[in-house]
Amino acid sequence: MEKTELITNTSETISNKGNEVIVFSDRGGIITSVKIKCVEILYQDMYQETLLDYSKSVKWGIPYMFPNAWPLTPEEREKSWINLPQHWFWRINKWEKVQSNNIDEYIQELNFTESESFAFQWKVTNTIKILENWIEIIHEIENKGTENMPISTWLHPYFRIPEWKKEDIKFNLDWGEKVKNSIDIWWNDGTISFDNPWIPFDVDIPWLWILTIEVSSEYKKFWVRSLPWKDFVCIEPVMSDEWGIVNNPIIVNPGEINSNFMKISVNVNL
């Protein structure tokens, strides 16, 4: 019971015109709930105590993965001198809230000086905007040091899609048939990758809703993944595929800011 109370007290809710976002800054700035037009679009874990157990990954909501999102092999660690665990630093670090004059946005920052695992100085600013028909997540990654900094970040939305609806999903883009025909892979903890179409695209869940997703050009790929008997499908914008922070990173030069975004809207489809 104490854990439930702590989760409630450390969450923050922002809302605007029937849209609502709940953020848990103490655990990597994770977004735990998104309601658009009063429709909850994110998968909710009934065991929310994982938010407070830093030894476990949070597998619901929208976790943010910075500066990497894949475990590095010994070869990549030796080649790059980067020694990051999987999904670092978002997992356990506390974000600090930044005051905003706009009631429809929430801003949080994560500052970090260089460490043995990632020898760079940086600041990440996460702005969540609630518009009339959209929510927008903006990340500004600032290189505050003197060396070029590699990044390969991901957003990991767990969209709430019932198990019995997964086989009906339609991705309205060129890669849609590939995703549909590969359901046996991504339904069972495998992953299907497709290129960012560079335009907003729809994910149609018949008789439920249509998600519209748009991301900035920094995200080169999308990954699709789910688990059997779980009511979610992850549709993840990624800057590159596995081990991207070593093999195919985006470089942020000293003094520069890399700005990237994801927009999500929903229409009820009955």
C-alpha cells in the first residue's frame, strides 16, 4: 500500500480539453498515462511497483531510452570505450521539473556530467505538450562538453491494444503488409523494423481507434514488438537499429542541441 501511495504522490498530471498526460519524473521521466479525447492509449501494468524497483525494467507507458537502447557486446564496448548498460540513463535517474508559463505543457530536465561509462557532459530537456488533438513529446539533447557525442535514443510506447485485436491491426503505409505478414514474429517477442515514412501515418485497430503517429527525421526506423497474452503493441521510433550508438550514431557536436519529437493523436473507430 505504501508503494501505491508513493507512486500517486510523485506523479504529475497535466490536462487540456479532454486530453491528459501523467508523468513520473522520479523514474526516468516515464510517461505512465496518455488520454486523448478521454481515451487511454497506453498499456497500464497492474503491478506498478516496478516504478520503484530500479532492478527491473518498466514495461508499460512510454519509457525514454537515452543515450542508447541496446546492450553493448564486449566487442562494441572495446571499440567505442562506451560501457553503458541497456537503456541507460532513463531507467533510474530523477528528472527535475522546469517551470513553464503554459498550462498545457510539462518540462523536465536531466543533467549529467561525464562518467566512466559515457565520458560526455550533456543535458536533456523533455517537453510534453498537450494540444487539442495531439500530444507531442520533444527532446532537446545538448552537448555541454568539448568532444563530439554519439547518441542513439529510442522512445518505447506501449500502446494499449487488446490481445484479440492484434491480428486485425492495419499499418497504413508501404511497410504495412510486411508488418501484418510478420505477426508471428512480433507477436512473440520478436521485432519487425521498418523505415520512418517521414510523414504522419495511421495505425488502424478496427472497431476501436486509429492512432496517428509522426516523428522527426532523427528517428530513422520504427520497431514493432509485442508479447503473447499481453494487451499492448510497442511501436517504437528509434534513431538506429541494434548497437547504433557505436555503429551508426547521430553525432551531437560540442555546444549543439539535437532536437527531436514524436506526435500522437487518436480517433475512435467504431
